[in-house]
Amino acid sequence: MDKTTEELLGIVSDWSGKFNGAYNIRENGACAGRSSSENIKIESMEGKPGLEIYIKPGTKGETVYIPACVTKGGIDDLTYNNFHVGEGADVIIVAGCGVHTSDGHDVRHNGIHRFILEKGSKVLYKEKHIGTGAGQGAKRIDPVTEIEQGEDSYLEMDTIQIGGVDSTFRKTSGKLGKGAKLIIKERIMTDGEQTAKTDFAVELNGEDSGVDLVSRSVAKGNSYQEYHSKISGNARCTGHSECDAILADNGRVNAAPELYAGDLDAALIHEAAIGKIAGEQIIKLQTLGLTEEEAEKKIIEGFLRG
């Protein structure tokens, strides 16, 4: 691996020279390192670029890392990763992505992830995205996530776009069975001329299934963001969608949450709030010795931590 890849790995997946667990490192469209464990097997996908990750039933306390980095302009990287999570397993999946270009050529990573969670399984999924490098080359990350949750399974997704990504389209869909729970926490910051679009579509098909979608974003400079979510309650279920956005400079945000109740006992709610940082918040921090710029930075950091 080159130095840029190692630096990106440290940012998006806490790489410190090694991973403690099963892992696959993707660098510029190819495998740069792979290791399975006794309970987690990572295999190359047949017929497509990507991976089949098999997590044995009952696996507890293990982490699997699948970071991807693109460090050369002119690369349009596409990968498919399928996660097969066995019954009763309880694991962490770390799947960060970094793109870098300094040679004037565009660079893009498109990861298509599919989660298949069996009965009673539990997954914490962590994903960080970042773009680095100078020059005119555009840095793009366009993740697609498809989720199928079996009875009483639980998936929590914690996703964050740190910065430096010129454009992103984040598309997530899910189908939940009886008693399944899905939690998604998204945090995005854009600046300059950057754009970010998010599209969630979740079907609550099983009784007592539930979803909680929470998006927090900051649009600075001349950047533009779109947020769309659709929760379809097709059984007795609970669904919540929340979009909170802060505007700075000339930033713009379009939020469009949508609910569909296809069952009498579907309990669904959505919230959306967009606005600038309140002046009294900045003044309060300035009384503690911070400049206006430092105060705004502190407020944004706290907001994105949620």
C-alpha cells in the first residue's frame, strides 16, 4: 500500500498498521490485503468485483473491516459486497472509504453493499467517507446499501461524510421482517460547490418492526444538499424520520420526508428543521473567549456529533 492509502485508512477505519479481526483492504480497485477469522470468512465474489462475507451463526464480539481507498485520478471504482449475518450473531462492521486525487483527473468510488441479517442477529455498521487532494479533479463517493432483516434482527448504521467530497449520492433501502429494528444515523458536511443527496426507502413489512432515521447536516459555502426519505408501514409498526440541517454562507438544503401507512396500526412520524446557527449561541460562546469563527466551529462540531 502507498502512503496516501495508509493515511486514508487511519482516518476512515482507525488503521494503525494492522486490523484486529477479519479484513479486506481495497486499494485502487484491487485487493491490497485480506484475512478471514474462524467465524468470519471473506471470499471474492464470482462474476463481479467485490466480496462475499459470511458471519457464522452465534458469532459474538468480532469486528470485520472492509475499507476502500482510491488514491489515483482517473479511477472509477465499483465494488459489490454482500454480508451474510448468521442467526444470533452480534458483530461490528467497519467500511470506510477515502478518495484522493491531485493530478487533475476525477476519481470515484461506488460501493454497493447488501446486508442479509438472519433471525436474532445484531450488527453495528460504521462508515466514514472523506475526500483529499488538491487540484481540479472531482472526488465522488456514491454508496448504495440494500438491507434485508429477518425476524428480531437489529442493524444500527452510523455513517459520516467528514469533508472533501465534491459530490455524493447516498441511496439506502431496507425491508424489515417481524420484530426487526433498523437505526440509521447520518452526518454530512458540505462546503464550496459540493453537493450531497440522500435517499432512504424503508419497508416495514413485519409486525412490531421499527425504523429510526436521523440525518444531521451542515451546508456551507455554495454547497447544496437534498434529503428524501420514505417509510412504508405495511404492518403494525413504528417509524420515525428526522432531518436537521444548519445553513451557513450561501448553503442550500431541500428536505422531503415521506410517510406511507398501509396498515391501521402503523405509527409513523417525520420531523424536518432547517435554519442558520442562532445568534445567541454564538454570543454565549464569545463571552467565554472564543472568536465568532471559533464559536461557529464548536457549534457545528457539537451538532454533527448529535
